Amino acid sequence: MEQTVKIGVLGVYRGRTMIEYCKHDSRVKLAAVCDKRKDALQKMKEELNDESISYYENFEDLLESDVDAIVLANYANEHAPYAVKCLEHGKHVLSEVMPVQNFAEAVALVEAVEKTGKIYDYAENYCYLVAPREMRRLYKSGALGEFEYGEGEYLHNCEAGWHTITYGDPNHWRNNMSAFFYSTHSIGPLIHITGLKPVKVTGFEMPYNNRMARMGAKAGWGSLIIITLENGAVIKSLHGVGPSKNSVWFSVYGSLGTAESRREAAEGDCAIYTDLDEFEGENADRKNKYTPKDEFSERAEAAGHGGSDFFTMWHFVSKILGEENAEIIDVYEALDMFLPSLLAYRSVLAGGVSMDVPNFRNPAEREIYRRDFACTDPKVAGDMLQPSYSKGNPYVPSEVYEKLRKAYLKTL
Ligand SMILES: NC(=O)c1ccc[n+]([C@@H]2O[C@H](COP(=O)([O-])OP(=O)(O)OC[C@H]3O[C@@H](n4cnc5c(N)ncnc54)[C@H](O)[C@@H]3O)[C@@H](O)[C@H]2O)c1
């Protein structure tokens, strides 16, 4: 009989996506759901209406349960210590974004993965959007030639729904992250498409604005990150939660041509636009636009975030079941996607200088970061605490949070 992977999910808000997924993949069984918010857990229990699922308020109970794998959809700044505990308890881990919040956590996470040999997979779903998936296929097939330049944008004006995702809580991680924190939706796909390692980074911070003030978010509205890769190619990443309008957009420039995804405001419904041939240079007309389809397209279509949410779980489960080539994002790749943004913020704090990006595959390179706790979370940073905005934490009157709290309570 085929093996069934028993899944536990921590966090029921974003975790709902993975909970839903389990209903449609016969290779898995949703065995446990955990959330410390009693009301939210109870609501999920009633909704699932399935006695075979265990419900826990305490993470320790989930850890001690007999699940094979745990999906971490808890607070974005708390994934690493939970991932380490899961791995040490013999569980495979699918971690939501971000993988870590500082370098010390990155060292601990890599060591836990290496020590336990369990599967760690980073759920950077934007890598599996239709256009980045096709760009990866084109790049791997050689059709794009050598990677020379690329851009990623994840601009999400979150103001309208901010109260529903921060509950009017001034201490919620979304209100205290720097503009550089939520970075892998834009950087991640370019790293995943090319498989190239980042070596240098410079950061630029967008100013604090009225939208951020109304949201009670104490950071610049976004950040621009310029990364040099090991082959000399350059990536430009732009992301933020406080732009005026949204943009999820990717482009790659190879030695044989270009490919870009459709702009949000563009007309037409093709997912990708290419300008490619077998020559390095301008030739005859070879522009092409299309929406690629493969064996997964139909199944993925119904999943969230443009179908990409299907793939994070699909590949995770496939890997657990022994499929060597399952397209997971391992811990080293996750850190290639994320560490540049930690350093980009340091670049800003240091006045705009360029920073070297370490390769965490190399124990000697990561050793110097073992006690580097710097981040914007006072719970872990100690005396290395960084401001959430480089020019000093903006003052947010308590009325802002009270208003958001009231709006949140009305949604319950
Ligand atoms: N990839 C994506 O597209 C995407 C989209 C939304 C959210 N996310 C990620 O999902 C994660 C969760 O975000 P969210 O929007 O659901 O909001 P959130 O971070 O406010 O929710 C976290 C949930 O986990 C629960 N939780 C936290 N610590 C716990 C603990 N120790 N024990 C039990 N329960 C605990 C909380 O009660 C809460 O319900 C974050 O990492 C976020 O970055 C990713």
C-alpha cells in the first residue's frame, strides 16, 4: 500500500491553505492542527468536522504527536526556532516565509537540518507562479542563454486588510518588521530560476509614508535591493507592503533574450512574454506571448496565489515520499533568497555601502555569524536590536491601533 504522509499544521490563518490542500492529495492525511488562539482553532475544528484530526493549542503537543511532517504557518519572525524543534523531533518541515529573522537563527537552522537529515522545505510560493516556473524551464533548457540580469517585484498595498492580519496589535510582527524583511517573494523566484548564489548586496529604503502611518506599520513603505550573483549578473528586487498600487512582476535577461511576466495593469491574459532566439543580438521578429500549460496546470489553477500554493505542498510531499527530483527549496537556497535582505538593511544602516553575502553551505563562512542576533525583534536581538525604520522608529499614536482593533473585532 502506498505510504500516507501525516501532516500537522501550525497556525490556522495562512495554514488554512495547507489544510485545504490536504483534502485533495490522496498521498497525505491532515492529522493535526495547532493554534494557540482558542476561538480560531475551535472555528477550524467545526469547519473541518473530522474526528480523526487532533486539535492542539500547545505547539509542544503537536511536536509530541505522531505526525510525519509539520507545516509552519506561525508568525513570520518565529519560524526558525520552531523548525529546529520539529527537525530535532524527527519531523519534516515546510516553513512559511521568512526562514529566519537573523544570522544566528540561520546558523542554528542549517545545523539542525544537517544533523537530523530531515527534509526542510521553504514555502516560497512565488517561485511556482506560472511565469517564474516557465522562466525556470526556459533557463534550464538553455533557451535564455546565460543569466545576465533580472528583476522581481512584490508590491502589495495591504492597507485595506491590515486590521485583519495584524488584529490592531502594535506588537504584531507585520508592524515591527523592517522594509527589508518580507523580501523573498521578489528575490526568491530569481534565485530559484537560475540556481545562482548571491555574493554582494546593496540596499535602498523607501520612506515612511501616510499609508504606513495609518496601518501602524513602523517601517519604510518598501525596499529596493540590488544583488550581484556569483556569475556577475545582477538582480533588482523591489518589495513592500505600503506602495500605492500592487505589482507582482518578474523579468529575466539572458544572453539569448528576455522573458517577462505580465504587468498587473497590462491588457490581455497571457502569463509570459518572451523575446528569444538562438543568437546573441538583434535579429528577425521573434516575440512570443503565451500561457504555458503542463501536467499540473489544471490541478494548480484552483489553488491560491495564482496556483503557486499547490506546488509548495505538492513538492514537499513528493520529496518526503522519496522523489529525489521533487522541486523543493532546501535550507541553503532559502538562505540565498533571504540573507541578502538582512544585509541590504545593514547596507542602509551603514550609509549605503555594499555588503558581502556569505554562503551558508560552508561551515567556516557561517561560523562568524553564530552570535549575530541583530534584527528588529526585541525578544531575540538583545543589545543588537535594530530600528524597524533606519531613521528611527516612527511614533504611532495608540488611537491608530485602537481603530484597527475595532475594525478587526467587527470582522469576527
Ligand atoms: N506565502 C504567502 O503567500 C503567505 C501569505 C500569507 C501569510 N504567509 C505567512 O504565513 C505565516 C502566518 O501568517 P498569517 O497571515 O497567518 O498571520 P499571523 O502570523 O498573525 O498568524 C500566525 C498564527 O499562528 C498562531 N501561532 C503563532 N505562534 C503559535 C504558537 N507558538 N503556538 C500555537 N499557535 C501559534 C497564531 O495564533 C496565529 O493564528 C507568516 O509566516 C506569513 O509570512 C505567507
